[in-house]
Amino acid sequence: MRRTMRTNDDAAARGGVRDTERDGARDGARDADVADAKETVAGVTPTNLPSGDDRPGKPFHDLAKWATKAPEGEKLISTAYGDKVSEDLRFVKNEPGVHKPDPILVADKVTRKFGGMTAVNVDHFEIERHGITALIGPNGAGKTTFFNLMTGFDTPNTGSWTFDGHDLEHVRPERVARMGMVRTFQLTKVMSRLTVLDNMLLGAPVQLGEGMFRALVPGLWRKQEAANREKAEALLERFLLIKKKDDFAGALSGGQRKLLEMARALMSDPQLVMLDEPMAGVNPALKQSLLDHIMALREEGTTVLFVEHDINMVRHIADWVTVMAEGRIVAEGQPKSVMNDPAVIDAYLGAHANIDLGDDSVLEGLE
């Protein structure tokens, strides 16, 4: 995936603006990268990917504001993490349950039954670090249930799973979030009687003022509160909600609530973001912006797993696609190959989707 970057000083400055300090130790070095943002970063592979202070995190921060196509006078810039993931996955077999070069989430033998119905039956599943993975499938395939199991909102009947090497069995949802894996919901979860800004502040981790006695000493938490507020407002502006910051969250439209929930998830600087149908109910005019936000997350070092029914969107931004049907993973691979997989076509459209059932002779042949 390629993006563009303005070569004038104003664009370079925008490219260096951060909503918050992701890593205090790297901030000083990354600020120096902004001055060099005009140079093209090319040829990034798993063997020459920049590490440490040389990671090009700063210039990619404003990806959501860059044009999709290169206007006159702008240069192409290589998206380092995107190139790394593409290179890593290029030689991975397109088959269900395949192992990845650098997985961040790994699940084995995970099942969930409701009475006599098996909602999830995943033998093996991995997500590539720093990649954008799409989890697709028809309604009732078990995608949201699988999300619930991975994040601690539901308990599986069998199975084990790890996040960044840490066992997540019997780990409560709040601890999962603190470890760096956050999710959004298919039905948005916002505090309707709180303002949009207050909803954002709820997503900030380790707030010093959240204690009966510490709350009585403003000097302990006032500086952190100001930093959280600044970060929240920057994210709201990024998601086009800054004008709504003082409105009650209950007054937002369904699409705006989706944007608010996604912005709130980023308050904790997660390593893995799991988005459950992020485009559902979003105004078409905002969809392209949201797509750019998701791609910008990858270039900031965040791994993305999302559920989506819009196949065109999946084809446009996903590095890897996993297909679920009837609780099982039936296909995995590069977007182009998966879209042509007979198992995927069968799962979405049925085995005889391209047959004219109005022709009596065809019906006789099927019998």
C-alpha cells in the first residue's frame, strides 16, 4: 500500500504532529525524523526494516490527511510496516490455520457451544504483527463470538490463546485491555449521558486521580489530566468529532458513535485493535477517511484485526484475509486469492449461486 507526502515544510510539520507520546524514550529521536520526512523510504524488507529510534513512525502519523493518489509535486513514500508485512506474508501458504512469520495473537483448539449448537470451532488461528487482517464470513459465522472469546468477554468450552506471548486464559477484559489488546463492538458501547470528551477520557489508562484519597490532591493528577484531555481532543479532531466534544454521546448518530468508539480505543495506545464491523452505519462520506485511519494505525506500529462485510473495503486495505463459516476457518490468504476461493464463494453465496434456478432443466439436473 502506497501513500503520498507533501514535500513542503507545512506538510512535514503536519507529519510530525502526534496526538500523544507513544514512547517517551523515542520522542526526541522521532522529532528529528520530521526534518527528513521529505526523503523517500524505499526497499523496506524484513532484513532492512528500521529499528529503534530509526523507525519512521513520525512521518506516517498524518496518513489520514494525505491524498489517496499523488497530487502534482508530491512524492511517494514507502509504508515501512506495510512493506514488511507484505514481504513476510508473500511466501505463506493460503490455507486455513497456516502459521505466520511473526504472530501477535495465536489461538489453538478454541470452541464455544451454546446448548447443542457450536458457534466457534477454531483449530488454529494467528494474526501477523503490524498487519491489517480481515475476518470475514456470512452472518452467524461466529466472528463476534470469537472476538468475545479472545478479549475475555466470553469463556470458551475448550482451547488456549496467547497475546504477544502472554497466556490470556481466565484473564478479565480490563486486564486484556491493559495488556494492549482493545476492541470495539458491533453495537456501540458509549456512555450516553456523558459528553463526547468525557467518553474519550474514560479510555485513558492508569489515571492517577482515580482513587478516593488521590482525587483530593489535584497536584498528583492535574498534569496527567491535562495531557489526557489534549490527547483526546487531538483524536477527536482526527476522527472529525471535535465539534461534538461538548455534546452528549447519546445525541450522536450511529456512524458518529462508531467513530467515537474507535477513537476512544486509541486512547490507551494499544498494540492490537480489534474492530467489529467499523463501517456499519457510517456515512459513506466518512468511509474513505475511516479507511485511511485504519491504514495509519498500521504505520504507527499497531496491529489491526477487523470484521467487515464490505468486500471492496477488505480488498482495498487488508494484508491478509481469514474466512469463517459455521464457526470454522474455511480459508485464509492474500485478498485476491481468497476472493476467488470456491470455499469463500460457497460460504457467502452458496454452491449454486451462479446457476439459473429459473431453468426447469437445471432443477432436474440438480435432483
